Amino acid sequence: MGFLSNKLQRTQIKPGHHIYTYRAVFAYSHHGIFVGGNKVVHFTRDPHTSSSSNTSLDVMSETPTSCSTYPDCGFRQPKSGVVLSCLDCFLRDGDLYSFEYGVTPTVFLGRVRGGTCTTAVSDGVDTVIHRAMRLLQNGFGKYDVFQNNCEDFALYCKTGLLIMDKVGCGRSGQAASVLGAPLAALLSSSLKLLIPSSAGVATVTAGMYCMSRYASDIGVRRDVVKVGVEDLGVKLRWMDDLKEDESI
């Protein structure tokens, strides 16, 4: 992959790849796992549920309305957000990008935009595909734009890692960027009296933004745990029960 772009040609894609494409003129990216046979397993909001959230990351439905090429395109279990789509329907005429694993801290910090790479190391191809297909049958819990989104799904398929602390954002670097930018701006604004130049404030803000993204990366976080896909149903039910308790 290039330092500035993770763009791929279709001839370069391989089973087990974590891929993504941009939506709404680069407003956000949608992620999935390429499982071979021109098919992608990805995670989105259940179209039968509603949400009061309003954010560019909030994908209401990624299920194709129709596909004349692949009869099984759009398959999902009832009340599940995990979907099987053909590559064409997943991309929606967008470009294809590959998410990078095992990058150095320098490369990670050099990427201004989150949701493109992680310092965490991917598991083997067979394990990645097994997780994706297992979750297609059993689901991935409730979709949450900040704590359990399409990037979180792909990251779990690749690494098997889950976040124990449910406060803040999940594994998604994209969500961390959305949450980190205003926080960095708020913190740096308090330093304006100590930093006379606007260039200095901008440098501090950029540094805080990059460090907040790095601190939330699953490759360096301490609140991550490896969870087998066979045990994930129990874990996700605990997460769902917790959210229900908090809403009471």
C-alpha cells in the first residue's frame, strides 16, 4: 500500500482482505471482509430498526435493493445487520481500498484520516473468513455508529479483539477521528494564551488529534480482549443487556 493511499485494483484483492469504499463524497467509509467469489460480508444497521442519531457515519442500510447477477446478494439473517453482498453492490461504483494491518506508529500517525490502518496484526486468512461467515449466520449484536459499526466488525474479523470498556468509542478509527477532532480543538483552545502564534496553536491541535487517534487504536489499547467467534454470541448478548439496563 502507498503511504498516502490504500487504493486497490480489483485484480489485487484477495480473500480475507479488509476492504472499504467511501460514501457521500468521502464523508465516511463503509468497511467489509472480502471472502472470495466476488462476495463481501459487511455490517450495517438493521433496516427494520430506527435510530435518532444523525451523523455522517450513520449508515441506515447497506442492503442492495436488487442484484441481477448474484441471487444471494443481500442475504442476511432476520434481525441481523451482517450482510452478504457482491463486490459491485458493496462498492456502489466507488473506488476500492484495502485497510492495512501491522503498520508502524510512524505510518499510523502519518495518516491524517482515521479508518485506514491499525498497528494491530491480522490473524490468518482462514480464521478471518471463518469469523466473517460465522457472524453472517449468527449476527454481530446491535449496530452502533460509535461503538459497534462496520469498521468494528471488520476489525474483529481480522483480529478477534473486542473492547472491554464500553465508554466512548469502539475499535473504529473512523469514529475515533470524529470524536477526537473536537476534543483536540477544545483542549488546544485553552492553550491560546500560552501560545502566541496561530501556527503554534494549529500544530498543538494537530498533535493532540493524532495522539488521541493513536491512543484509541486496538493495537495499543489495554482494554482489548481476544474473544473466539464461537463465544461472541454470549459476549454480545451481555453488551445488549447492558445497553437495555442503561436505557431503563
